[in-house]
Amino acid sequence: MKIYATNDYQEMSRKAANILSAQVILKPDCVLGLATGSTPIGTYDQLVDWYKKGDVDFSEVKTVNLDEYRGLTRDNDQSYYYFMHEHLFDRVNIKEENTHVPDGTEPDAQKECDRYEALIESMGGVDIQLLGLGHNGHIGFNEPDSVFPQRTHCVNLTESTIEANKRFFASADDVPRQAYTMGIGTIMKAKKILLIVNGEGKADIVAKAFFGPVTPEVPASILQLHRDVIIVADKAALSKVPV
């Protein structure tokens, strides 16, 4: 595990974008695993900036997203399909058919989870998976549990995750209660993992996840066992890790 300490969010975003763009340059037809939420927005903005300058080409890149709310249509401005098009896909030269997000409108949960898992395998797996970190240690929508879920699955979101996400909706009542998400096993199959985290509010969980015991009660702790993990975090998020 490599940890890069940055001074602030902007530097964190630039460092993460540098790692992702290097992957694209080294393997133009690579498979990028992508994440949503507020943390990666700066990273995507930096990638778009470099694309506009001609420094990175997405024409052969394929992507798979971590998760999607169950029940939201693609035109809903809070769906992750909408998010990815707004912040990245519609701003670079990636082909629509090469971008993949779980289908939140599929009513048959098992069918959709099996389809998405098979899709990832058919692409040869993920070359580099971008992750954020939830306040309770969740990655994707893999919440604290008694076991590490292996495959893509449908989850019931915890109250803490609903609370954290309600700022994106008109009210907490509008936040979906379920989501489709890659499993921990699916995430761990990625050849490389890039986790980005910023802010003093994440300092406790950073210390717990990466310097504490590996336990499904802190889902991100499993990353300690992956052979190639890069953490890019600002100094505030790293303020409680052991020296």
C-alpha cells in the first residue's frame, strides 16, 4: 500500500488524475472502474482539462461504475448515470457504448447483479478502480456487515449513508433506500486500486480502515490485503494515522 499525502483537495485531485491518466496513456484500451460522489469531481475536472489540452485520449477506454441507486431512471439528476455524463463522459471523447453503470431501473435484482458481474468479467476485469471512502468505512455501497460481500449485489442503505447522501436530494425521504453495487470481492479483483479521501471529517475512518484490523465491520479495511493499492489523501484526512 502506497500513501501519498497532499496539502489540499485540489492537489489530491490532481495527483489522482495523474495516476488515472498514466493508466490510459500506458494502456489506451484499459478498463477504468469509476466512482461517484463529491470526492472525485475534482479528479474528473482535471482529466477533462488534460483531455482538452490533448494530453489524454479516451477514445478506446472502457469504464464500469461501482454502483447505482435502485429505482432511479437515467434522466434523474441524482442517478449515477447522470452524474458520470455530467462530470466526465459528455466532456471527453469516450464512446457511449464503452461506458457502463448498473441499471437502476431493472426490477429483478438478481438478474441485474448477475448481468453486471458477467459484464466486468467479459471485459477482462478492471485495470484500475477508483474509490472514495464513506464515514463508516463503506466502499461502493458495501456497508459495515458481518461478512465481506463477494459479488455485485443489491444492498439496503444504512441510515448513516442515507443521511450523508440526503444533501443531494430535496429531502431525506427522496433518497433511495437500495442500490446495486460491486461486491468487495469484485472490487478486490481489480489489478490496481486508487482510493481518494480528503477532509478532517474522514481522519478517524482513515486511521481505522488502513491502520486497524481487517474486519467486515469496516469494509475498506479489506484493501490492506490487496497487492496494489494507492491512497491519495490530504493532510487533514491523514491527521490521525500513526506516524
